[in-house]
Amino acid sequence: MRSLTLPIVLTALVLGAPVAAQAQTKSPDKLRYGQIAGSVKSVSSLALYTAQRKGFLARENIDLEVIRLPGVHHMIEGLDKNTVDVSHTATPYLIEGVLKGSPTVGIVGGPANTIFSVIAKPGIRSFADLKGKMFAMSLPVDTISIASRLLLEKHGLKESDYRTTELIGTQTRAKCLTGGECDAVPLGQPDDIVFVAKGFTKLADSLEVIPVLQFNVIAARREWAAQNKDLAVRFARAFGDAYRFMRDPNNRDEVVRILAETTDAPPDVARAMLAFYYEPDRGVMPRQAEISLPGVAKVIELLGSTGALKQPLPAAERFVDLAYLKAAGLQ
């Protein structure tokens, strides 16, 4: 019996070995990730770079191809045209696209409350000094513009008290400020910290008027996500790992290095950015890539207040699908 059993066992092991080896060497799943050119060197892309550099995407057997999109309107358009599978997008553009018929939905959370600072020329020391001056705004639907107008109003300025110009992108607004055409602009990080260090004036930041928000999400076409649920769940899990890694104080030095290298910010500025977000926690970054439905509802409310959305306002649940985050144990 022993002489018969041993060959059978050996044969089973030999025959099973290729199956196991095949499972271990399965080719990574390709995933096309849309990223607008304006956010390549932004802190909003830190989770992407962390997921890449720390191997979280590779661990989920994902081969991520980052596809540069030329502007904000292409974040949803790229999904509609099937040039990308998932796309990092500001929530207002997702809402706008869905209401126009786009079959897209938010499946992974991004920076929940991106902070924009009002940065003014060195000679301007208060909001009152902005009377009659030029203030750069983004698109009217953008929460950057909404927050800026709320800040100006809170500090005593009516829309007739200042002039505006529409400039899309932090770098474009920063150039307007340094060139002298603009007297004040909203800037994200690291630009606001760098400008203050150069002698420009920070008057306030957006958290003063918008404390709860879901500023960014990663969206996908509903049909694609449903047909590729396992891949979508693994993708969500990789970003959840990235945000947890970013949040851990024990990883601060490494996250500073990643941030400095990807934004071209000096290490001291990168460290100041992370301290700004996490010391104390200001609700800027998600804990593990979750999506805040109250934050999405707040975006809808803000868009309604500007007239960009008509009553009755749509429900937040229309624009997100939490199934993938829940399957990944992140929501």
C-alpha cells in the first residue's frame, strides 16, 4: 500500500504545483487612472503616490496606468469616453456630470476638505484692503470659488466691493498674484505656505466657512465598477492603506519625503503641510478612503446656494456607491 500511495501523493503534488505557481504569478490587472495635469504636484495626489511607492497597489495585483487629463472638465469626460477606468475628480464636477446624464459614480473617497487659503499681496493686511481690488476665482461651480465668496462676505465685502477674474488651477492663480495682475487669490498647499514664507499675506482659509465637505472622490462608470467589482474593491483597499499610512505619526518622516519629492516642495514646507492637516486633525484627509455622505450633501447644498443646482436638491446617495468601500472594509 505504501508503495502505491507514495506515487499517488507525489503525482498529486506535481500536478498541483503548476496551478499554485500560476495563481502566484497571475498577471496584474491593468487599471487606467485619470489625473488632471493641475493636480500632479498637488497634495491631493499624495495618496496616489503613497499607494504607488509603498507597494499597496502592487500588493493588490494592480498595474496602475496614470493618464494625464488636460483640465477639470475632462475628469468625468474621460470616464464617459472610456479613456480611463477611474478618475480623481472634484465632487462638484461629478454631480454636474451625473445630472447631465453621465453614468458615473464616486466609489472611493479623496481629500474630504481640501483647504484653500486666501493669499494677498504683501501690502494687503486685511479683507478691508481688498475693496476695489482684483480677486481671482475658479469656475463658479467650483467649491474654491464658493468658499472664497463666503469668506469675503463673512469679512464684510459684498460682490460689488471687489473685482474678479476667472482662473482655473492653483498655478495659474499663483502666477497672476506674482505677476501683479491679481491682488488676492485662493491657493492650495504647498503654494500658500511658500507664498507666506515669501512675505505674502494669508487672510484666512476655507475651513473657516466650510468645515464639513467631501471635496474629492475617485469615480468610475457604474457599469465598469459592477463588472469589475473585485478589481474596484482591491483598488479601494490600496487607497485605504495609503491614507492609513499617511495618517500614522510613525510614518511622518517617510510621508514628508514622498510629499517633498512629488510636489517639489522643500522638506520643511512638506512637513508644515502635514502638520497643518494632522496637528490637530482638521478633517482634511480621510482616515481610510471613506466617503462622507454628509460631506457630499454639503457640496450639493453649496451648489444650490449659488443657483448652480435647482430645487429640489438631489440626494447625496445619487452620486456615490459605497458598496466597494464596504466590501473592502473601509466604510
